[in-house]
Amino acid sequence: MTENGLRVVDDGRDYTEDFAREKNDEGCLSHPLLWTNPVTGRTALQPHSRCMLCLESDGTRLGVVESRILLEKLMAPAIVPSRVYGHGYEPGNVAVWDNFSI
């Protein structure tokens, strides 16, 4: 991962075989990058950068490196310090994340 944790680094590999194998692999899944909250109707990014091979739109695939760079750009606003809460845990603390808020 890159230092900010948003992107898998370019390892210099040729992913041609991975793309070919993906077509015949029943275990290979495609996930939407955008998810709509069923309660609020709001749309949000739902990336899976650690297991992503590429981004695809209307049947057109970006390259592996280009996909990773684009995803990092899309996610960067989420880690701006003013939007990040870091809790200083102490014994007995409980932190709850509400994915359905706002």
C-alpha cells in the first residue's frame, strides 16, 4: 500500500495473465464502485483497493496502474485531517461507526 493506505503500489508486474484468468475464474467478482444507501438514497464510494485488479466502465477497462491512481484520487478527500476522527482509546471505551448517518 502507499503511505496514505489508499492505493496498492505499482509492483511492475504485467497483469495480462491475470486479466485472461479472470474471465474463466468463477470466484472472481466484480463490485460496483458506487453504492446507494437503501435508507437515505445517497450514493457513496465503496472501493476495494486491496483486491482490485482494475476499474471498468461500460466494458472499457483502465490499466492496473491507472485504476489504482484514479481510485486514490477519488478517495483522497476522505482522509483530509478535518474529516478523520482518531480516538485516543482508554480501557472501557466503545467507538461506534454509523454507516447510515447523514
